[in-house]
Amino acid sequence: MTTYFAPSTLSKAVAYMQENQTTKIIAGGTDLLVAHYQELDRLPGLMDIGNIAELKTITTGQEVEIGALVTHEEIADHPWLQQHVPALCQGAAQVGGPQIRNRGTLGGNLVHASPAADLAPPLMVLGAVVELTGSSQVQVPLEEFFKGPGKTVMEPNQILTKVKFSKPAANQGGAYLKLGKRKAMAIATASVAVIVTVDNNRLADLRICLGSVAPVPLRAHKTEDLLRGQRLDLLELAAGERQLQAEISPIDDIRGSAEYRRQAAGPLFRRALLQAINNVGVTQHG
Ligand SMILES: Cc1cc2nc3c(=O)[nH]c(=O)nc-3n(C[C@H](O)[C@H](O)[C@H](O)COP(=O)(O)OP(=O)(O)OC[C@H]3O[C@@H](n4cnc5c(N)ncnc54)[C@H](O)[C@@H]3O)c2cc1C
């Protein structure tokens, strides 16, 4: 018989995890219940964190903090986030369908560590850091968090408590595009998030992160290096696409072949880059 524990505070949850390290955490359950449906009564234990109010908050301002239990729907519908970090809202709005978006959480999306997780690329280009709470509290850059499909740097006694990032500056713009087999209820065949910094009609800086084209959500550092500093009217887009295609390592699966993913990632990136440049400045007022 599986033990079920539903603490009402983070401190109770943290204390419980120190004593019961084989217990599985359940948030929205949209990944966990699918993965363990046949063996729920044989799990060593379940800790339901769904009652912990501290994990449900969104703090906006120069520094943004989003609690682990915030759902995709809450992110997608949040007016301040829509205005200042539209790429993140685009990611959240494209998760599954309405039922999944209303149950599935930010924390679950990251800890499940699917290479196709829709929140990972936009958060990675925002330079997000995840807060992990166990016997002590640590902050880990999202770029160092994923170790492979389903694998992260987390210790068994840790809870992902929040995600933090700085509000983008007025000369930055972002976009997230997802290629899937359908418009809803489809895991990404390939996805890309881009954030650009534009200065004096030049691409002063850019960050690119792709989903579903490598074992982990992947920063395309070499493509960033190639395009950084270029004039907006002389952007070497074709060379950028080729570099990006060389930098990814997609696999064949039911959603698409490796070759299809490589071909598709180039133009998907080009569209996201141009959209991000277009978005510079339009989201910052108010
Ligand atoms: C039909 C369907 C469609 C889907 N479509 C998409 C999609 O389009 N895009 C996409 O990205 N995902 C999709 N998903 C996957 C899933 O809905 C999301 O990843 C969701 O965000 C998971 O959150 P959750 O709260 O339900 O996680 P849970 O299932 O509760 O947990 C997932 C994992 O994370 C751990 N965990 C959860 N929260 C924490 C925490 N705070 N600290 C430590 N560990 C934690 C759990 O122990 C478990 O291992 C889909 C799932 C289904 C069933």
C-alpha cells in the first residue's frame, strides 16, 4: 500500500523528504500518473505538494519569480508576463490542451526533463535559475539543470520551489515557436526560443534554445556566436540556419525523423529570430 502525504507548508514537505527520500512528489500528476499508472499502489510513497500555497505565487518586477506549482494556464494568461515575457507565455499556451494546461505545473514540466518540454527553451533564453530546496537551498542555472531525457541534477530529497529570471530590457525581444503534428495535444517535434538584444540597428546579443532536437533542451552557442554583432539589415540568415542545423543532434522517433527535424529546425529558427527582433520594444511599456 502506497503512503500518501499532502503537506500544507513547504517546511513540512522539506522535512518529510529528508526522512522519506524514495517518496515520489506529485504536483499536477499529468506526467507522473501516465508514467506510473500500472503501479500506483506499488510506489514507495507519494507526497502531494498541491496544497502548498507558497509554491503557487508569481512575483513580477525587475526580478521575476514563478512558483513551482504555477500552472501553464496561469502563465499563459498572466497579463504582466504576456507583456514582458511573451515567449514564455507562448510556450505555456502551447502545452497539451486546456485540461493539461490547468493541471500541469511549471515545476513538473522542468523536473520531468523531457527534451520537448515547452517551458524549458523560453526559460533558458531568459537566463532562468531554478531554486532547489532540500537540506539546504541552492540555485542552479537552468542551462546546467538537465542531464538527459528524464534526468536532472536534482537530489532525491530536493523540491523544485521556484524559477527566477530578470525582466528583459527595453531593447530585448523574444519569441517561441513549436512545430508539432497537430495544433493541440502534440508534443513538440522541434521547438525554438530566441531572445535578442538590439543596439544601434545591430544584433548586439542573442540567445537561442531548441527543444526536441537533442537529449536535453539545447543552447545553440555557435549559431549565437556567428550572428552576434551583425547588422539587422545584413543578417546572415542562411549561414545561421546551416550552423544551427550542424549544432543539433536530433533522433528518429514517432514524431519525426532526425533528418526531418534537422531540415525543419533551420526555418523554424529563422522565423523565431525575426519574430523576436520584431518584438523588441513592443512589450515593454506599461
Ligand atoms: C495528454 C498530454 C499532453 C501533454 N502535452 C505536453 C506539451 O504539449 N508540452 C509539454 O511540455 N508537456 C506536455 N505534457 C506533459 C506534462 O503535462 C507537463 O510536463 C506538465 O507540466 C507536468 O507537470 P505536472 O505538475 O503535471 O507534473 P507531475 O506529473 O506531477 O510530475 C512530473 C515529475 O516531476 C516531479 N515533480 C513535480 N513537481 C516537482 C517539484 N516541485 N519538485 C520536485 N519534483 C517535482 C514528479 O515527481 C514527477 O517526477 C503533456 C502530458 C499529457 C498527459
